[in-house]
Amino acid sequence: MEIIGCQFDLAWENPSANYEKACALLAAEKTSSDSLIVLPEMFATGFSMNVEATVEHDNPPASEVFLADLAREKQCAVMGGFAVPSPTPDRGRNELAVFDAEGEKIARYHKNRAFRYTREAEHYEPGEEITVFEFAGWKIAPFICYDLRFPELFRRGTHRGAELITVIASWPEVRDDHWITLLRARAIENLAYVVGINRCGADLNLKYSGRSLIIDPWGKIIADAGSEEGIVRAEIDLQKVRDWRAEFPALADMEVQYLRRLTKQIDE
């Protein structure tokens, strides 16, 4: 599979500008049926707590329409994050969706951990379920930003067979070292490829250094977007994951019974 990450400076609360920028950055990128394009967290608006500006009430949401159209145009899978209404009044849901080359939705994930530091939970209701979907022969577990600090979430994905983990984010420059360290740790401990796609530039409050990364199952960075707008891409090899897990069977020593009980409780 080829990963194509799109890192850019998000226009604040301006979906049309962000759709245009993503298209411009991806226009010259060649794709194949087993390519996966990944856009950042809340790519249409930036990580704003103004739910009136970020939550998409259309059915389907405009960002889903954009992602589906992009997937059909590029004839590959596309993933990106956006905000939709929550059943709780005056709150949204920070989510992502994945579309295949036919423009059909193949996965959805609702961010599990709301970022208490910015009072995200007062504006976006956190989720509980873990998503693992299949594409191009891979099992893939997607996560969003602050989820990265909670390894137990990733273990649940690995327990369900995830071989590739994606993390879309609006991760600020001030905690850049944490971003890199935690992405590498999630790859090492789960013996999986990890893809972290971040925004760059600045919003009203923070600067973002980008540093979108593609990391192999040994924790080695194989592609780094740096700090500017652009594309990060790399070919990843499923057999390398499976061979490494067979050679170094650390996952067999996970607390499997605990994970089974936890997964069952969440699913119920």
C-alpha cells in the first residue's frame, strides 16, 4: 500500500478554502487502487471550539461529500476528519471517515479522548468504540490527535488485528517532541506501521510544526513531511508487519483476557 499524507495550513473555519487547498496539493500526485490519502483532524475548519462554525448539519456532511468525490477522482481510498452534530444539544462529534475509490464510505471513527486541556469535551462529545477496517488487504485502526496519549486504545485496535494505525491531528508545535515520541512508541509496542498526519502553520491560538510521519513497525521514521505545506508519502509492506510479529511475538504476551473483556463491555 502507498500512504499519501496531505499536510497543510488550515484556513480557520473556512471549509471551501481548505477543500481547494487540499485539491491543489494533491492535484499532481499519482495514485493507484491501493493508495490511501490521509488528511488532518478537522481539515475543513481547523480545531476550533466554535461548534456553530465547525459542525456540519447537512446530510451527508459537506466534508464527507468532498472526501467521497476526491476518492472517486483519485481512484483510491481517502481519510479525513470533520465535525458533525451530537445527540447532546450544543455539542459536536469530532470524527473521521474513510471512502473507497467508488466513493462509498468504508469506515467511520469518533474520537475517544476529548482534549481536557482545551476543554474540548465541553464542545465535542467523546466516543467509546474502536474502529478497525480493511483496505487493500490491510487491517487499519484510525485514531484522532489526543487519542495518541492513551496506549490502551491502540492495544484494543491491535487486539482486533490492526496492522496499520493512523493518527490524524492538529498537534501544536509546543508539544512537537511528544508527537514524534508517542507515534514511534505506538509503532514499536504494537509492531505496526503508524501514520501520523498533522496540520502545519498557525491558527488564532497556536503554531503547528507539521511533522507528519510514516513510521515502520520497528519505530523507524521512513517519511517526514517537515514543517511546510506538502505531501508525505511512502510505500508500506504488509509482509514486513507479519514477519516481524512472527519473529518477535510480543503481542502474544498482551493481557488478552483483559482486552477481550474490555472489548466486549464497550461493544455491549
